[in-house]
Amino acid sequence: MGHILVDSISKEYPNRRKQARWGNGSGSPSSGILPVLSNINLEVGDGEMVCILGPSGCGKSTLLRIIAGFETPTTGSVLIDGQLVVRPSSDNIFVFQSNGLLPWMTVWENVELGVRKLPDLRSRERKVAEQIEIVELEGFEHHYPYQLSGGMQRRAELARALAINPNVMIMDEPFSGLDFLTHMKMREEVVNMHIFTGKTTLVVTHDIDDALIMGDRIVVLGVCPAQVRLNLRLDFPRPRDFQKLPELNKLRQQIFLMQGVTYAV
Amino acid sequence: MPSDYRRIRYLTRRGFNGKPLVWAGISFAGMLITWDLLARFSGWSAQVFPGPIPVFVSMGELIADGTLLRHTVASLFRITVGFYLAVLLGLPLGIFLGRHKTFNDLFNPIVQFLKPISPIAWIPLAMLWFGIGDKPAIFLIFLSSFFPLVVSTAISVSSINPVFFQVAANFNFSRLEIISKIIIPAITPATITAFRISLAIAWLVVVAAEMIAVPSGLGYLILDSRNALRMDYVMAGMIVIGVIGLLLDFIMRRLGQLESTCWYHFEHRQ
Ligand SMILES: Nc1ncnc2c1ncn2[C@@H]1O[C@H](COP(=O)(O)OP(=O)(O)OP(=O)(O)O)[C@@H](O)[C@H]1O
Ligand SMILES: [Mg+2]
């Protein structure tokens, strides 16, 4: 459960500014359209953790939103376990780039959203407590999101996503806005969680090291309109260390070069 | 435990340590003394400008014979019914308009046009349609609260962070859950503020309405006392109106400090 097939997806947005400036008729016929994704093909195996890299504004979030069913592609289709994705579903949970916890609910209530359909109160409580324990938020169950630090909020959101036991987890820049150490810890946590649950996970990041350390597969998108520039399986053992894995280090240099950085430290 | 702690911390942050009450006491005492001095030395007769002592004595008379209570209850009854009606109809309409932009664009011009028309201007029509009695007064209070409530609810619904609706879709929320778990809690803080403002307006309107359309209530008491040239009763009525207005505002303020709205105060503190 959790096989994803992205089949030649393209996405175009109407480009309002251009239309206003040039008016209708003048300029090229496509002047009112902003192509964001062009012909993306991607296959994600069951239980794979795929890290998607790409320059800012290239369409990474757009791709994730399409896979999650929040948006429809202009052409092409997404199949998850052979099912066409047409709308959001609790089978594939999206962890938002900005904070997606409901601010008027405590950590406990937020996590409970995922299991609220379970008829049995006791098993519901056990599930919630279990997830909160996994992300080490015991003692903060009855705190509101505003009473938590940024890293704790991300962990709470992770717990909420895990509680619903989805087939696919989709994360849009889960580490943005965290300080360096929290970032490292959260990264470790996501990797551990992935090894522990074996769920198919898509992670968008702009940090090349994140992608190389975490991913079973790494996908690099090009500038807007995005195309897949690199799609590579990473069969390195975890935990990964650039010092001990010269091959991984070489790949790192290559990707930096691809992104236009010549001397990566 | 943590919630108690939070409430205490919240109140102390707002400086709730009794000091404002002391200042309020001082300013009211100052006002009474000024009033008394003015009444004594202005040279106006007690019929035209009674001082505080005769006014409070007269107020005692009105309380003793039950007149004041009767009129107060009449006014409170009208404001309660009118306000509840406005909330019951205005909130759902506001939520609906906030969720459906086309309807909002269609409706908003009408609401914006009707909003600035003072409810007082409706008095002739209200009396023609509903006669004399509670009904026209309730109708006027309803009007005064309804439009502001619709507008403010629609605005706060349409400004809910769209991420929350995506979360709702992702977790397969039903329509009812979207309303009860997202929309209502999200708009509660702003709605309590809107209640506070429209209740204050409604209280202004009820007095005006009672001066014309109904033979009871605090507005009627004032008008009736003027006709009898009893300025002490007029002033007693005014004082009661002021005190009740303060109480209503105090209650709404307390509502705004409920725990369910703490997150909002925190997010908007910066
Ligand atoms: N709803 C929308 N309407 C019009 N254009 C949009 C919309 N959403 C995104 N875009 C455009 O699509 C492009 C890609 O946006 P997207 O958010 O997918 O980028 P991203 O790769 O996630 O960037 P970042 O790394 O900065 O988050 C941008 O140029 C953006 O302006
Ligand atoms: Mg993005």
C-alpha cells in the first residue's frame, strides 16, 4: 500500500499580471498562461522515501498538492495504488509547509482528529497516546499549539498525520524555519519514523544534504516549468555520513554543481 | 491545573489586579462631586438641574414602588429577544456569505447600503408595520444588530486561513464538522467582539425606540418623566441605562477572555 505513479503531469496557472499588462490579442497566444510543471513522470515504490529538490518557485509544492489531490493537473494523472487521485483523502496525509495544526485545539485534540472515526473510546485514547509518545510530546497533550515551540509543533503535526495511519505521507519542507539543531533532530525523527512505519513518504526540501541523508530516492527538478532533471535511487546504508561515503560525497558535489553552486563546502 | 495557571497568567498580563477599579471609583466620586457643586452653585432650580442627592432619593422611590424594575425588565426583554433573533439569523447568513464569494458579492452592496441607515430612521415604518408595543422595538433592535453581525461574520469567515480547510479535506471532514470544528472556533473570538459592539448599539437603540413606539421601558420612563417635568426621574433613568450598559459590556468582555479564545489573543498580540 502506497505505490504512487505520476503519469506525465503538466500544470499551468493563469498568469493575471501578464494579461493585464499586454491585454488580449497582443503578444504570444500563451502570454496569459504560466506553465509550472511540464511532463513530470515519477514512480514511487511502496515504502520508499523520496526527497524532491529544486530551486525556489520551480513547482515543488504544486507537484505535492497535485499528488495529494488538492489541485488537479492540467494534463496527466496521478495514481495511488492504481486509484486515480481526484480529491484529498485521509489515505495520503499532507504535512503543511506552514503550520497546519488547528490553533483552537490542544495537541491531544489535534492528534485525535485522525482517529475520531474509531467507535471505541478506549482504543481511540490508546492510539492518540501512542502517537504522542512516538514524537515525545508526553506532558504537552493539553497545551495549545501557541504554547509549543516551532519544533514541537512540527512533531505534533507529525503525530497527527501518523495517527490516521495513512498509506502515504506528503511533507512540504518539514524543516523550514527550525533552528539548526532542531532541524537535525527532526530529520533524524522523520528517518526513524520512516524506518519504523515503512510508509511511503514524499519530502520536499531545498536542502541537498537533507535529501541525500534521508532519501531512498532523490528527485531533482529544474527551473520553472519544472522537469525531472535527475531521478536516482540511493542505496546507501543509514545512518549516512559524507566523510565515510565518498560516493555520496561525489554525488553531493554533482548536485550542487547542477544547482549552479561551484564550490560547495 | 495548567488551564488555571494559564488563566491567572492571562489575567495578570492584562493588569487585572484591582487597580483599575480604584481609579474607576475615584473618577466616579469626582464626577458626583462636580455634579453636586454644579447643581448647588449654577443658580438653576432643582426642577431644571437636580443634584445627585435628590436624584438618588427619587431613584429610591422608583425602586421601592417597582416602577424602575418593571421598566428595566421591559427594556432587557426587548434587547434580549431582538439580539437573539439577530444572532440566530445573522450568524448563519454571515457564515454562508463568507464561504460563497459570489453570494457575498451579490449581497454585500445591499447590506452595506442598509447598514448606515440609523435604526431610528426605521421607527415610522416599524410602527406602521407592527403597531405599538414590543414588536416594533424588537424589530428595531434586530435591525441594529443584524447588519453589523452579518458583515463582521462574513469577513471573519472569509479570512480564515485556507490551510485549515485543506486540513479538513485531508482528514475527510463532513460539512457539519467543517462548521463545528473549523469555522465556529475560528470566528469565535472576532464574533464575541462583534457581539460586544452590536449589543452596545442595540442598547442605544432600545431607549430611542421606547421613547416613540412603546409605553414601557427605560426610554418610556424618561419620556414620561419629562412630560411630568420630573428631571430627577429623567436622570435616575439615565443612570440606570448607563449602569446596565456597563454591565452588558462587562459580561461581553468576560466572554472574550474564555479559554477557547486564548489562542487568538496570543496570535494577535504582536
Ligand atoms: N494558485 C496559484 N496561482 C497562480 N500561480 C501559482 C499558484 N500557486 C503557485 N503558483 C506559481 O507556481 C510556481 C511554483 O510554485 P510552488 O509553490 O509550487 O513553488 P515551490 O517550488 O514550492 O517553491 P518554494 O521552494 O519557494 O516553496 C510559482 O511561480 C508560483 O508563482
Ligand atoms: Mg513550496
